[in-house]
Amino acid sequence: MIDPVVGMAWVRDRPVVLADVRWYLDGRSGREAYDRGHLPGAVFIDLDTALARPASPADGRHPLPDPGVFAAAMAAAGINDQDQVIAYDDAGGVVAARLVWMLRATGHDAALLDGGLTAYRGELTTELPDRPPASFTARPWPVDRLASLAETAQRAEKAETAAVPGVVLDARDRPRFRGDTEPVDPRPGHIPGARNLPCRGNVDADGRFLPVAELRERFAAVGVDGTADVISYCGSGVTACHNLIALEHAGLGVGRLFPGSWSQYSHTDRPAATGD
């Protein structure tokens, strides 16, 4: 399987499928952004319909879709089982990482384009790619790559005393982790015992991933050294995938995703922690 992060030079020499996965928490349309200009040949993948099923208090804002729905969306975009998919957005990959994680977790070759939209130095296009529908096999989400709400809460609470080392990482920006602000979910704060590793810190100001040595230092600072079981969450299970991609890119294992994340947890009566 290819590395989970590749550069434009790597892409340029290979018959890959580019996937534009722009999406905005503030309600702006990713599709409209794509239509105004995208990388030549890129298909658009909609987060809300292709990479998630409808939101609910019980499951969170972006629960994983039914595998058949995901497969149908990939096929409709002209992506088949053998394609190498390179995904990008305009936010350092924090949204596109969801598609990359879903594909890699189900055994497909996929990676983030390092630098995203800004990595391309040519003219963007409004021309839609001519990709006929493809055949994409529906595969169940692997249970060994997922963590439930109860397991995540227990792992975070017992991180310091568990027989098997484990760390629960919260990928949200620090003000949301601390509970200083909460723009979308019912309660502020974080899962007690979780450690904050804001995913946007995995990249520099140009949206390119930090050198591997620096990524490893970031993870080491929150207790991740390649030996611990890592569970990643965020607001709704999207940007948490960026930490999982960074973890793998740094050679520290694959980790697991808590798909419901804070948007599921905050609807329960479980305790919430605030502050650092």
C-alpha cells in the first residue's frame, strides 16, 4: 500500500484518480467551490452523502455510511477497486483525510495530496472529468479499525493505569478541547482523560505535512511512541482521520477511529472535562 501522504511530483507520473473533498463547517458549499475551480481531472466527493450517513444524536453528525452507499458513491465517481485515489481539500487535508482513511481501512490504495489545492501550480479548471461509472466492491468497516463510545471513554479514563498502554487523542482545536467554546455540539469540553493533539498542527502554514521527525515529536508529547493503542476522535469523526493519517505517515502504527466523536458523546449524560 502506498504511503498515506504523497506530493504532487509523485502524483504527476502516475495514473491516479484525484478526489476533491472540500467541505466547510460554516455551511459553505464544497461542491460550489469545486465548480468554481478544481485540479484537472479531479472528481468531487461529497462528505455528507458519500462519506457519512445522516446525522442523529445517537450516532453523531457524520456517522460512517453504509458500505453499500459508500461503494455506490465511489463507483458513480468512476473509482474502481484497483484505482489509486489521491484526495485533497483546501484545509491541509483535514477533511479529505476522511476519504483516505475510509479507503485505506478497507484495503484500497489512497493518500492525501501534500499541500492540497495549493500544491498545484497550474491553472484550475471548471471542466468536469469524463469518467464512466466503475465497479467498486462494498466492504464492511473493519472492526479492528474502530472504537465505540464506551470503549473510547473507558480507554481515556484508564489511560494511565491500563495493562495495555493506550491513548485517546482529541483532534479539535484547543479552545474546543478546553471547553472555552463549542459552536456546534450540545456541550463543551472533552472526554475525561483524552489528550489534545489539534490536527491542524500536523501541517505547516502552506498545508504541507511537517517532517516525519517533527510529527513523531508531536505524538511523543501526548504519549504516543508507536507502542500504545491509539483512538482518535474530533467533533464528528472527520478531522480525527487526519491524526490517524499523520500517525501512519510518521511510522507509529494505524490507530483506531471513534466515528461518533464528541458529537455523539456530548448527547449522553457521561461526564465532560474542561480545561487542559
